[in-house]
Amino acid sequence: MLPGMYDYAGVTAESLTGEAEQALEAVEHALATVAGAAHPPTFDATVGALDAAVADVAIAAGRTGFLAHVAVDAEVREAGQQAEAMLGKWEVGLSFRDDLADAIEAFARTGEADALTSERRRLLDHWLRDLRRAGRGLPDQARDDVAAAQDRLVEIGVEFQRNLARWEDGLDLTREQLAGLSDDYVARLRPGATEGTYRVSLDYPEMQPFLEQAHDRALREALLRKHWSRAVDANRPLLEEALRLRRRIAAVLGYPTWTHYAIEVRMAGTPDRVEALYDRLLPSVQETARREHADMRRVARVDDLQVWDVPYADAALQRERYGVDQDRIAEHLPLDAALAGMFEVTGGVLGLRYVEAPDAGGWHPSVRLFRVYDATSNELLGSFYLDLFPREGKYGHAAAWPLVPGHRRADGTYQPPVSAMVANVTAPSGDRPSLLRHRELVTLFHEFGHVLHMTLGRTEHARFSGASTEWDFVEAPSQIMENWAWSPEVLAGFARHHTTGEPMPAELAEQLVAARYVGIGWSTARQAFLGRLDLSLHTSPDAVDLDDAMRAAHEVTGLPYPEATCFLAGFAHIIGGYDAGYYGYLWASVIGDDLFGRFAAAGVRSAEVGAAYRRAVLEPGGSRDADDLVRDFLGRDPSPDAWLRLRGMAVETRPPGDVGTF
């Protein structure tokens, strides 16, 4: 067990609960000094002390609430869920406390506050903004209503995710019904409920290949419908309640809608700027999708193209046009080699060195722990865990969690950050190692972008640590990372056949890269469906019919919405922080491709551009506005032109010097 690292392996439900409670007791003791600060109050005694308290609670959440998503023991997960709700409510409640608000506002009136600059000025301004957004100055009853609603939203988020984690469903199929799937895929499946059958679950390593390769259209439809209706009876009422609470909060605080409230603190700033991006992109996206649909109908041999036909048709088109065989590609992408390649390229580009710890002390035996050092100074920059394989009760998608925020401690030393990447890639089976489908490799690079953001941030205050930036910008450092997973030069460095060690044939890598944007119209239209669905639920001051909203938003794809499903019941993002913000994935994709343009021009392994990117975008974390970070790196405002060109879509003709910002 490395010094300074937490021993997750020894956690019990009782110890977890005790740790969360003790953390709150300790920070409450510390906050008592904030409320009783001498007059005139100082930065360190007020805003600085608050930031330190929030950092301590964040660390406690990384040891307790995080385990709700990954612990093996169900009782530990349950205790983690309770801790997650308790700590989340505490943090939300800070902005509603009059004792703290009085201290912050008293400090804001001092000469020391007037003289603040840079990160300290930003921290004070953010706290003052928090107080305003919590209704400071409104009647007590109104503020109490908002506080109670925010507390309940935390509870709903925990319940919603718990219902998804517990949900199990799938299809029990014979080998004949699995026609189109490889023997290796079938060998990894669990036995079905009846003798001679195999269970295809809703876990992505099982569901996605099935949707792409199963010949039986009716079975593809059945599996997708199950996926689009997960936990509907439990989660639909929770979502409806959350929407009611959000509308109520926005109304009490004087915002036209929840969308206006949510986007105010994001990079976009206003809903109009989001719509401007959609207006720029969607005409080209929808035209591209319409052309794709004709080809998809042909290869899927259907007249009525449906959502469950798209993955199958997309894979067929990749094979037809470029000879792409995802199973053959996976043979050349063993997990360990892929990780080594990812570390090698990011280490070279960003000036880093990775060292695996021999004793991770993780929450599961498969969890691995790595330390990240600056390659020049040998300074420890941070640490991260990898938890990559599916298991019962585990978080079902891919995400990165900040476990310890990087920040300057009271004694002047720096707290190195700790994070965790959680994913569900194809697991080893028998003597066969974990072999990644290329989609899984892209996911690893994407999530590792978040890990790097969390690790390389060098802010003084925990509030701005690493990926604690505007929520619609936070995906940009992960979206840009995907480009390295598509580079033939990068793939050539680590893609080796898992048995022979032979490099991936150059023509295979070239075919893969050439097929990158097959189906891009559909996939982007699907992103627009999710983003616009999210916005439609939050842009009206009145209740919205969920079924009508799903049908209307899905029109952007050009395909019928699958009736008798409720996609929203499994749409965890809309509860977990992306409310009125799912547009951020497309937003960040556009910015990420714009940022990558500097690498594309100088070379994808350019250490010079990597150093500039690390310095301008990653190290500042949330200590500066995202618009400023982008301008620092690009020397201009962001533009969607690079994103459109990469995808072969129409770019507007504009006067010289007009970069077409949004």
C-alpha cells in the first residue's frame, strides 16, 4: 500500500458510514471558525477556509460515496449511496447558510477583497454567485423552498442511478439465434435461464456487438427495446419529480426556465449560444444522415429503417466499403498493450512518466493503480486507478471520478490529485486476454482525457481542480483524446496480435481510419436528439409530456422513435449533472476537434504543441473561463469549421478573417 493512498480493500459498510460522518463533523468544526471570523475578516479565514472544507468533503466522498458505484459488496454500495446523498446535500446546503453567507459578504466589503486578483478573485466571485443563485436576499420561505428542492434533487440522483445499477435484463438465446456472432463472443456469454441457451445482457461488451452483428432483426429490436426501457417504472416518476423541482427552483429564483439557470454558469452562457451551434451544424448533419439512410436500408435489406438496424447497417457498410472486420481488429488490441500505447503517446506528448504501483489497495482485485510523474522534474503530479471490467452492481458505463482534488494545503505543500477511470470493456476469458473492440479503445482514450485533466491541473484551490471547469467544456479534453485512438501512426506503436505479436497490418489500420466517419450523420444526429431532448424538458416553464418530448426530439435523426419505450428512464446524464447540459458533448466535440487542429498541423506526437496544450488548457483547470483557455491555445475564438471538414460536411463560405465562431 503506497504511503498517502487510501486502503479501499479494507472498507466495510460500517467503516464507510463512520468515515463520512466523521468528515462532516470535522469540517463543521472548521466552518465554525468561518462564521466567527474576526472583523474585518480575511480571505484565509472565510473563502479560503470554505474551500479547504469543500476539499475535505470531496476527499471523503472519494472514499465513501464513490464506492456506491464500484464496491463488490452490496452493503458497501448501499452505504456508499447513503454517504453520497449525505455529502451531496451538505455541499448543496453551503450556499443556503446565513452564517457563511454573512462571513463571505463581510469579507467582500473589505479592502483585501477589493485587491484580490487571479484565482483568489475568481474564488470569491464564484461564492458570491453561488449565494445569488441560492436566493440570497429572497424571503426566508422562498430560500427554504429552494434548499429543500435542491436536497431532494440530490436524493433523486442517487436513487435514479441505484435503480440502473440494480437493473438486470437481456435475452436468453440459442446458438442458432446468435447467428452472425463469433464463437469467441458466444464463449464469453453466461448460460441462459434455460438449458442450451446463452444470456446476452445489456452490458455494453455484450449488447453492442450483438446489435452490430446479429442477423436476426427481431432479436436486435428486442434487445434495444429492453435497453431503452431500463428501470422505467422506478425512474420515470423520479425524473418527472426532478423536472418539477427544477421548474420550481427556476421560478422562485426569477429565471425564465431551468435552462437559463443551468447554462448561466457554463461556457455557453445563454441558451441562444447553444442554439447558434445547432443552427450551424444541423443542416449539414441532417443532409448527411439522409444520404446515409439510403445506404443503410440497402445493406440491412429493409424498407423501413429503424434505430435497431443502424448499428448492424453501420458495421456492414464499414465491411463493404473498407473491409473493416471489428473482430479481426480486436485480435490486435489486447488491453495491456493498448494501455501501454496510450501511456507512451500521452507521456511523450505531454511530458509524463507513468509507474504502476505494486499494491493498489483497490476495491476489487482487478483494480490497478498508477502514479504520474513529470518526465523532466520527476515531480509526482498525481495518481489514478483503473477499474475496467464489468461485474454485478458496478456502474454500467464509462466515467472518470475525482477522488482527491489537487490543491494547495494549509502548510503550503501541494496535494497531488487522485482519480479513477471506471469502464466496462471486454473482460479476459479463459486463456484469452481482454481484447478491445476499437470502440472500446476510443472509450479508454476518451476517459483517460478526463483523468489527465484531473491529474495535470495545478490550481491553488480545490474548487478549480483539474476537470472542475464549466460543465459544457469538461468533455473537450476527453473528446480531443479520441483523435489519437484513430491515428495510424499511434496504432502502429502498440497494436499487436495477441498470440503472434505481429503488428496490425498497415492496410487494416488504414481501413479502420478510413471508416471512421461512416454513419457520422446518424451518430451526430443522435447526439443532437439527446441534447435537444434534454433542453426541451428544461426550456418550458410548464410540465412537458415525456413521450411527446422524446418523439419530437427524435425527429432530428430522420428515423421513427421506438414506440412503447422510455429512453429517458435510463438517461442517467440528465439526472447526474448534465441537465440542460447534454448539448455539451457536441459542443465539446466541436471544440476538441478545433484544439486538435494544432496537433494535426504539427504532428500528432508533437511535444511542443503538447506542452502548450498542457500549460494553456489542462493546468489551469477551472481557474479561468473556458473561452479564455481556448483563445490562449488557439489564438482565436473556437470555430466549428474543423469539425465539419473532418466529417466531410459543408462549411459556410465567409469573408477572410471570419472564423465563424458560435
